[in-house]
Amino acid sequence: MNYTLEKSADVNIITVELVEASLNQSDEFKAYIYSLIDGGARKIVLNLEKVLYMDSSFIGALVGGLKNLLSKNGEMALVNITSDVLALFELTRLDKVFHVYDSIDDAVKSFD
């Protein structure tokens, strides 16, 4: 699996351990996020500091995870987004859909 999970109280912090987040990993990622949500996770921080490239299928998995989480009154935050990936989020206006923070601490504090 290409993800590491840490917990800080009731917040699940997932670090995506991929340089290229693409079609090859999108189904696995979506299943991973859904399993956390089905297991009761309601506050998720995605650390994207290692992701230098993200394609539309992986973005679709992110959006699917967010929609699933929101339907269960959960929250998701993205942190440490590289400039190229952030440019993609801005181009697609997903920076208006996802809560984006500069640090894990800022994201965790936003849930309070």
C-alpha cells in the first residue's frame, strides 16, 4: 500500500507515498479511503507533500472520498500540496471544494 496512517486523537492523517498519483493507484486509494470512512473515520487529513503529479482519475478518487465523507458529516483537509498539483486544483477549481492548508497542525486545528 502506498499510504501511511497516523492518528492524532480522532483525526486520521494519511500521507500519500506516491510521486505520481494516477490511474494505476486511484482504485486502491478510493477503496482505502472508503474503508477508513466505513470504519468510522470522520476527520481526514491528506498529506500530499510527496505527490509531484496527479491525474484526473486520482482526483476523481479524492472527490469520491470527499463526497462519501461529507455524506456522513465528516471533514477532509489537504496539506502540503506541491505547486504543480495546486495549480491543477486551481485550474479545476477544486481548491474551492477542498480545504487546503499549509501544515498538518493547521488542518487538525481546523476541525475544532
